[in-house]
Amino acid sequence: MITVATEQFGEFDVIDKYFSWKSVRVLNSPQISATHPIILGIGDDCALIAPPSKGNVLAITSDMLVENRHFFAHADPQLLGHKALAVNLSDLAAMGAKPLGFTLSIALPEINHDWLKGFSTGLRHLSEQFECPLIGGDTTAGPLTISITAFGEVPKECALRRDGAQVGDDIWVSGTLGDARFILGALRNEWEVPLSEFQTYAHRMHAPTARVELGIALRNIAHSAIDISDGLLGDLRHLLKASKVCAQIAIDAVNCSPLLAQQPLELKRQCTLRGGDDYEICFTAPAHHAEHITQLGRELQLPLTKIGKVLTEQESLLPTRLELIDSLGQIINATQSQSYLRSFDHFQTS
Ligand code: ADP
Ligand code: MG
């Protein structure tokens, strides 16, 4: 179907020029396809992927980015290319899966070579970093929309599912939370951030890091995991609900950057607990693994912070499944807790 066409440069030229880079084309050479799980990449009616090796399963995830909803019009295309793939790799990471490849479906309002060049560069760099090649997709004209489906592989018994949390598990979070929300607030003039700090931290919103190595390392350690895209507490509730458990969270133990640590307590809590776009991993693990997890954080040079405990399902906690405590161990009251809990919902938030 030819939907983007000019006299000189059409849909297939876009695919050839911007989405068929060398590490993508090489997949279709006979030498590579004999050994690689991607037997055939871009260029045919379908890509062909070998079935996972024995005991493994395929992990599949999709994420869509829509202009003016997930990113500002005129966002830097290279960062956007990075982010579009990073958010999908983050889902694979949260499942403990190793990336195999991805497809890209894209609607473009026009053929803008500068934009396409930047976008494909950001996409390619991350794709090559994680050896996760582009294996197919669709290209059409329309309002700028980027949809990626990523494929990964994980041993069936080790997949980090949301429904695996067990009573007594510790709850952990990787990295620091809240910077992406804090930067977004600066862009929306909700608060001011000095220029030098803005420049230091803007990548936390524009170019998130997918915690792929961490996800794979947690395969035999964690009982459950979720990546934090819509706010820590809101996402954690999905995990607790799936696992039919409750939790106590020490909200001021949540790790944040030095920039956020300087902010008023309430603002810091709002950003770390319910800000979105963090793409860190929240996971639960048995208490006897605590030492091992801290050591893993040192090896990965990624702080891993214990923020709470999984509790048995309790009638009084069911509405939120969460009991929040402050740094003195005092329970946060219901109204205040509610204000930390509202995570992002595309159909409820303007
Ligand atoms: P079909 O009409 O058979 O669905 P298309 O003409 O849409 O195929 O696409 C031709 C080839 O280019 C296919 O292999 C498809 O997977 C690939 N492709 C199309 N758009 C993209 C894209 N944005 N990124 C990567 N591959 C793409
Ligand atoms: Mg076809």
C-alpha cells in the first residue's frame, strides 16, 4: 500500500533510506540467517523469527507514542527515536527478557528528511546498543504517530510477572525516580529549574535508559517486577493487585537525584511517587536476597533501593492496597495518601 508518496521520494524510499541501516540489512544475508534467531528481517511480507530455544518463551510488547500526547510537537527527532524504542525495551526488561528485535509502524505527516534522519539515528543507536534489530513495520501518511512492537526471549520459569509477589518480599526500585516529571513541570512552567540543572537532567525525560541488564540479572532473584512508566505508586498497585497482596512503602526512602532532593518535601514526593516516564524497575524479592541485590546494584552501577515490604491482603488496605509511612515510621493519612496515588491515565487526565 503506497500511502506516503511524492514524485521523487515515496514510502519505499523512506524505508530504504531511513530504516534499512547496515545492521538491519545484514540480517537478510544467508550467513547470518543460518545462525541468528531473526531468519528474515525487513523486505518481505513478514519477518521470520526462529522459535525460542527449549524452556524459553517469547516476550512481546507494544508501545505507541502520539504527538502532543506523549511528546511535544517539534520534539528533537533523535531523542524521540531513542525514546520510542527505550520504552519498549523497558517493558522487556521488566519481564526479565533479552531483546530479539522490533517492528516500527509509523505515520508521518510529510517526508521531512531532517526529521527522518534524526529519528532513525536515535532509533539505530539504541537498537545497536542492545543488539535488537528493526525487523519490519509499516509506513503511512498521517498525524505523527510512532508504534513499536518489541520481541524478547526469557526462560519461562524466570519471567518476572506482575502476579508473582509473595508476602514477606522486600520491594525495591532501581535508579532514581521523579526527574522526568520534574523536568516536564519546568517545561510546562509549573515551577522553575535553573538552566544548568535543566540541561543536566533533561535526558531523564527525553532519553530514558531501559534497565535491560538489570531485568536479566533479576531472573533468578525477583519474584515479580513492573517498569515504572505512569508513576511508582500507581504502577506498584497493578503489581499488588495481580499478586493479590498489599504493601507498606516508606515513601521518603524512594531514591531521587540531588536536584530533586533539594526541593520542598511535598514537591519531591509528588514527583517521585506519582510522576511518570521514569522507566525504572520496581521489583519484589525474598528478604534473604537483600545483600545479593545490593551487590548487583554495585556491579551494574545502578543504585537499588529497598522501599517497602509485601504484606498479606488486609481488608482495611484493600481500597489502595498500600500503607504509606514517612521517615519517622508514621502512617500517612488517607487524604494525603490519595494525592500520591493518582497515576497517569490517558482517559482521565487532560
Ligand atoms: P506489505 O504491503 O506487504 O505489508 P509494505 O509494503 O508495507 O509491506 O512494507 C514493505 C517492507 O518494508 C516489509 O518488509 C515491511 O515490514 C517493511 N517496512 C515498512 N515500513 C517499515 C518501517 N517503518 N520500519 C521498518 N520496516 C518497514
Ligand atoms: Mg505484503
